[in-house]
Amino acid sequence: MSKQSGIPAPAGPTWRDPKGTQMTTEWRSVMLYPIPSIIYLFHNNVQFYTMAYVDAATYQILGNLKIVTTGILFRFALKKTLTRTQWAGPGH
């Protein structure tokens, strides 16, 4: 335990602060965080590139196709079925 803060010092790859939050210093866990950030960065750059070459209506239609493609990928990649309510839900 640190004398100044009262927070226990890390005793290995994981430790908890007084509020119970678990923290990790394990390299494999920490390296997972940049992956969504890089995907988000790529997605934003593609969005701006797309907006420069298509009109607003086409851009919106392409943007809304993400919902349908997510449902299709969910069906085939994860081998799970969506109910009729789940298919209808994103459109409303």
C-alpha cells in the first residue's frame, strides 16, 4: 500500500483500487485497446472521402446499409438467427 494515497501497489498483472475497479498491466490486455481506435480512425477517413464524391442522398443510403449488412454478417458469421422483430427494429 502506498503511504500517500492509500491505494495498494500493483502486485502483478492485475490489482484493484479501493473502489473495486480492476486494472491490468498485462501487455496482451492493454494492446486490445488500440484496435477499435484504429478501425474508428479508418472509418472516419473513409466517410470524409465518400462525402467528397457522392451526393447527400446517396451518402445516407450507403450509411443506412450498415444496419442491413450488420444483420447479414450476424447471421452468417456468428451463425445466429434474428427474429422478425429484430430485423424490423433497426428500421424504426
